[in-house]
Amino acid sequence: MAVPDRVAAAFRCPACAGPVRGEPAGLTCAAGHVSSFQFGYVDASANDDQPDADTRRTLDSFGYEWSHFPAVQPEDHEYWRRYFADVDLTSLQGRLGLDAGCGKARFSRFTAHHLGDLVAVDASKAVVTAAANLADEPNTVVVRADLRSMPFAPGSFGFVSCLGVLHHLPDPRAGFDALVDLLAPEGLLL
């Protein structure tokens, strides 16, 4: 699995927060911790604390939904257009973007074409579906991680989108704050 250089440079080891390098098995830090490549995605969830019961139910529910209904539908493009109606898409060119809570990557597919590289993150098992749906998008990487503790350096992303996710968190403000921390100066948050 190829991880674009900019994504690898932004990625931080979930165990120790150190920088990583790409190796055949995954992204590895100097301490030897590995975020492994699995089924087309980078697994950065191994060191996550066990989520609370409400979060676990939410992840199980959405993981089930996006895994059992995996196809990106024609109407998804229209929904994406409505969400992005106020975004100057030309201003995104060349930026590193993040789709936090990507689900099956139904919006990631359309967003990727306007960015330099895109990281699609989800904490549920839907990452397998997202990776399959983005397999033909060379500028995308799918990462399994909780959006409240994503494995990226602060200020890494010139664009962050998080659509239909934060209100499902036990503390939506904590999720929002985590996204803001990842936003680069002059970055755009949707």
C-alpha cells in the first residue's frame, strides 16, 4: 500500500506521537510501533482506549450500515454538491485534506478530486468499505482512528470536512476541538 509522502509526514504514531516512515508492513515510528496496513487502510486504532458504551454502539451501528450498504449512490454526488456549495473548490487545489468520520467514503470520492491528497478517517469497521470505494483514487489514504484522537501532527491539514458526525459524539465540542487542532493556518473547516 502506498501512502503519499505528505500523509506520511503528517502522520504520528498513535502510541508515542513520534514521526513515522513507510515500510511494507505499515507506518513505523523510531520506537518500533507499527500502524499496520490492513484491507487497504492504515490501522491506527490498536492503541485507542476502549470507547464508552454509547460510542461503541454508534460505531457498531454505522459500521454495520456502511458495510452492508457499501455502494456510493448517484444521489450521493448531489448531497456532496449541496454540502460543498459554499466552498471555493479551486482554493483546495494542492492542499492536504481530511474527511473525519468518512463512513463508506461516499463524500471522500468527490472531495479527493479537488485536493492534492486526502485522508479519510473513520473509527468503525466501515474503513474496509471506504478503502474499497477509494481504491481507484491514488491520492487518498483511509485510516482507522477515533476522530477525537487522530494520529496527525497539529496544523497538518489545509482542509477538514466532518459531515454528519459530531452530533453523534458524547461530547461534540471535544470532537470539534480535535478537528480545529489539525487545521493549518488559513485552513478551511467544513
